[in-house]
Amino acid sequence: MSQTLFEKIIAGDIPGDIVYEDEHCVAFRDVAPAAPVHLLLVPRKPIPKLAEASDGDSALLGHLLRTAPKVAAQEGCGEAFRLVINNGEGAGQSVFHLHLHIIGGRELSWPPG
Ligand code: AMP
């Protein structure tokens, strides 16, 4: 099966502005930022979308949620940031490799629309 765009960024085959990595995940800047801080936190394992994660991925999903605040703090979000997971085309998912958007660095209104 062909590699996802994010696998290629993680592998260094295409450029990515990586700000964090560990053995399970990588974070890099979104190429089309919606806010001053807009990062994508991506598991190295190419799970296509959240709904396709399995029970065996629970620890990995927990790790992503535990890591996101640390990366947000590292990148200067302060106490306020938003996590977004788009699941499926109808929700705006365009890259089918699970990722958390970490958005911050400005006032964030609610609801997001
Ligand atoms: P989603 O629409 O939730 O699947 O999010 C995919 C995100 O990937 C979008 O916010 C895009 O701007 C971002 N994106 C697409 N290509 C790249 C790239 N080469 N480097 C960094 N971010 C990208």
C-alpha cells in the first residue's frame, strides 16, 4: 500500500517543519495554518482515521492526548488551545492518517462552525 502524506513527512521524504517527536508520534506545523499556532500531531502508525482505531490502539490514543498539551505548551499556546480530529470526508478530513490539530496562539471562538 502507498504511504500517506504524513508517513512521507515523518520519514523525511518530503519536507515538514517538525517541532516534536518521540517513539510513537511526531508533531509538525500545518502548511495552511488556521491560527498563529497550528500543529498536526500524528502517530507514526498510519491509522486512517479515529473510527478505525482498534482496542489495541488505546494506549497510543492516550499517549497522543497526553502529548498534545506538552507540545502546545512548548510552542507557546499558554493555557488555551484547541484539539480537533476530523473524522471522515464529511467532517473535513483530507489526509487519511489520523492526526490531531493543535490550534492556539489567539482567542478561539465557540462553536467552531
Ligand atoms: P484534515 O483536513 O483534518 O485531514 O487535515 C489535514 C491538514 O494537513 C490540513 O490542515 C492541511 O493544511 C495539512 N497539510 C496538508 N499538506 C501538508 C503538508 N505537506 N505539510 C503540513 N501540513 C499539511
